[in-house]
Amino acid sequence: MNKNKKNFVRRKQRVRSKLKKISNRNRLSVFKSGRHIHAQIIDDNTSTTLVSASTLDESIRVKSKSNCNVEFAVKVGKLIADRAEEQSIKVVSFDKGGHKYHGVVKALADEARKKIQF
């Protein structure tokens, strides 16, 4: 494993362990690849996914080379917030993984924060 990957994994584990220590809320986890963005709300007590949304969903899917940009992140954030509201999930903790909180991750979080409290 190269140095960048090790640092990414270390950051991801650090964020997740801090979230588990300070909060027993559900976790809004973000995963992004070169082409797509995925968000899911996870209940860590039962290890189940309660709600999920991504750029692969039928309502936002567009066939292009990359759907991992701020425009699509806003759509995914809005979709995850709407689905969480349907399931009456009002409070979550935000898990950015090993990513920096800017760009795509920030856009998704800001849009989801309009209906879900972090």
C-alpha cells in the first residue's frame, strides 16, 4: 500500500473512531470515487443501512464520464435528506471518511444539512 493510501485509511479510521466515542447517533457516511458519489445513513448499533442515495439512482442518473462534481453532490445531498425525512431521521453525525471537507463533500453536507441536523 502506498503512502497516500495509508494516510487516507488512517484519517478514515480516526474520523470514525471519534464519531463512535462522542455520539450514538446514526452516521451519514460519504463515499466518492472518480465517477460517482454515494451517501448512506447507517445505524452502527445494528450495522444496517437505513437510507442511501447516489448518482446511480434513477432520478439523478446521467450517462457521462464523471458524475462526481459539486452539481451532482448537491442533488445527492437533497435526495438523502428527503429520504431521511421520510424515515423520520432528524439527527445524524457526519462521516466524511478520509476526505477533506471541501468541494464535493462540503456541497453534499450543506445540502443535506437543510433538512437533517448534524
